[in-house]
Amino acid sequence: MNVVLLPCGVPTALPQSPLQQAEINDSEGHPSSSRQSLKGTSEWATSLENLLEDPEGVKRFREFLKKEFSEENVLFWLACEEFKKTQGKKQMREKAKEIYMTFLSSKASSQVNVEGQSRLNETILETPHPLMFQKLQDQIFNLMKYDSYSRFLKSDIFLNHKKSEEQEENSSEAQTAAKRASRIYNT
């Protein structure tokens, strides 16, 4: 809407023409912005934190880590995040034991590589608390951040996903431009 002052000094909103509306809204009628937020691979490339907040990013990162034989790192990190949300002492004890047996025990099926002095003693599992794995989770996060993450950003998995994203975006932009052109010429 355009706002103009009437001769009496009262501001009045004037409706926009459909052409002006098309320039402000996207093809679905949603307000568009000249500064769109980052999405997908662009967002993932800004930080490991952003990558881990996106389910598709986690999926692609896991796929990469699996090829590097270190998927257990992200699985442990995710398990710790989920553990922090656990309610009730009984459930917390069960999840703590599951995390310990899966990732931290010397007999763990998917043992993570943490410093020896940081390993938890099994007796701590009886009195769990939401942040009991925090120090170990931070170690694994830093291991991923300074090792795996930089390699992931150079990997075929990431680069191919980025390329397909760009192709989709270019295709979408071409369709939007075609719709705008048809509206202009059909009016």
C-alpha cells in the first residue's frame, strides 16, 4: 500500500495495482524479501551448529561420516542432545545407560574417541542429570568441528547437494520470471 497525505493532512493508504503487488509478493502470494534468509547448504556452510539444526543437514553429514567410519560421533552428539530433554529419573537412568553402553563403554558397539580421563565411570549412571555427558559431548563436537566438518564442506556429498539446490533455485526463479512476464503481457 502506498500512503499519501490528503489535502486535509490525513494520511490515507492507496491500494496497489496487481503489477505492483506481483513485484512485492512471490508467486504464491507470500511477501518476498530482497534479503532472503540462507537455506540449505548455504546455511550449513556457515557453521557446524547450523548444520546440526537442520534435519537434512544431519542426514547428509551422517552419510559423509559413515563413509569416513566416524558416524558414531554425530550419533553420540544427537543422543546427548535428546538426553538433555529427558524427563523423569527412571527414563533418564535408562537413556544414560543406553548412551553409555552404545558409545562410551569399553565394549560399546559404536565407541566414540574421547580422552581417557574424561570417560565416565559406570557408577555415575545411577544418579543421572541432564548435563552428565556435556564434557564428552563438547569433546566430540570439537572433534567434528575441527576435523570432519571441514572435510564435509569439500566432499562430493555436500557439493552435489549444493549443486542440485542451486539448480532447483535457478529453475524456480525462471518459472517465477515466466509467470511475471505472462501476467504483464496478458493484462
